[in-house]
Amino acid sequence: MAVFDPQVFLEKIGTGRSILHFSKNELVFSQGNAGDSIYYIQKGKVKLSVVSREGKEAVLALLGPHDFFGEAILAGQSERVSTAAALAETTLMRLDKDSVEAVLRDEPKFSALFVRHLLTRSIRMEEDLVDHLFNSSEKRLARVLLLLANFGKEGRTEPMLPKISQETLAGIIGTTRSRVSFFMNRFRKMGYINYNGRIEVHASLLNIILHD
């Protein structure tokens, strides 16, 4: 009997599993859509956002390879409460709800991996809340850029970020596009980033986070 490997399960097409490709800015799902599946990012980046009745957008998260999203359907959520859009060329594994529930029930290794994901997401949300409550817009922007470049995470960093608009960055950190532009120019002058269409993040940007 073959030994179950969670990564193989998340990389290959099978019952209740399909691989989808999205171009930059293409929607995976929209706020209000019916939800019947979760997604796993094989490569690329995905933005989760919500729009208020007044039309104001707030960015909830920027996700990358090995992240899940849409998992609230497992807790009985019938409609998507956010919009998911690809920030770059992105490849996703789509997992039907029934398929996920079966593998969570039958495969302890997958259950452990999924629980780690949920805990990591919870910790990230707590850190984001603390960041918004206590840090300046400048520090929040520096932290987001470092997270996008995977500094501090296991695996290889990606200092050259996919193209991301200043409006999107402003939505993430809760400020205006003009303030983001001001800080980006400041970071560039200080040598913390290169910024010419795409953003290249240097480890020295950590100085903004560590400076009181």
C-alpha cells in the first residue's frame, strides 16, 4: 500500500482535484459567489480583498506558494466573503469540499499540514492587527514588502517582487497611495529597495522595522 504524501496530493490531479491557471489580475472568485471548494497555491501570488457597500476596498491578505485559501467553506460558509485575484501568473490546485473533508478525515499527515496552515494564518492575522494598532504606516509598508519577499521564512527569498500597484499596497497597510509613494521613494533613496516598475527588496529594509 502506497504511503500518503500530502505534497504529492496537492500537486497532482485526482478525484475532486484539478489544476487551474490564472493570468495577472484574473479573478479566482468574487465576493458573494457560492463556495464549494478550497484552493492551494502551487506557484504565484493571490490577493484577498473585500469591498464595502460604499465601494471602499480593503486588502485582507497577500498569499504565496503553499498557502491555502477559501477554507471557510469547511466551517459552513456558503458564500465567499472576499474576492481572490491573481497578482501574477498563478497556478492553483482546486479541491472540492467533499474531497478535502475526506482527506482530513482519513489522512493524519494532511490534517497536520492543514492545521499548521490554519495556525500560521491565525498568527499572521494577529501580527497584522498589532502592526495596524501600534506601528506607523512606514513600518507597515516595510513589513509588507519584506513579507512579500519571503524574508524570515523558510526557503529561498524572492527579493524581486511581481508588479504590485501602490493602490494595492495602500489598501494593505491602511493609508493613501500618495503616502505609499512618499515612503517608496524614501526607501529607494536610502538604498533599501530598487524600484523601477518592479520592486527589488534588500535585507537592509529590516532597519525600518527595527528602528524605534
